[in-house]
Amino acid sequence: MPGGHLVHFVIDASNGFDFSQASINHRGNGSAQYPPRMLLGLLIYGDATGRFSSREIERAAKKSRESV
């Protein structure tokens, strides 16, 4: 991604939070879980781009990843 891309701001913003109290379910049920920092980043990205549906955020993230 280019240096001024929104994703860099999102990464910096999510790095500013303390996730030491966040936990991941280690019971082994269901699919693998995503790290809390990444999920927060996706929520920030979705809000910043006007996408509020989880499916829209997923499509936008996949599209951004494919353009790299």
C-alpha cells in the first residue's frame, strides 16, 4: 500500500490500544479466531470508509488485499 493510504492510519490507531486484557477462546470450538487488534482495525477501517456491514467490510478488505 502507498505510504499515505488509510490502512497505515488504521494500523497506527489500533496499535494505540492496550489489548492485554483481551482474550481469545482457546477451547477449540469452531473456526480459528482472529486477533482482537486485527478485528478492531477492520472496524475502524469500515467506519472510516462508511461500511458498516460485516460483509461489506470483508469484501473491501479482500479487494484491498488483492490490489497489493
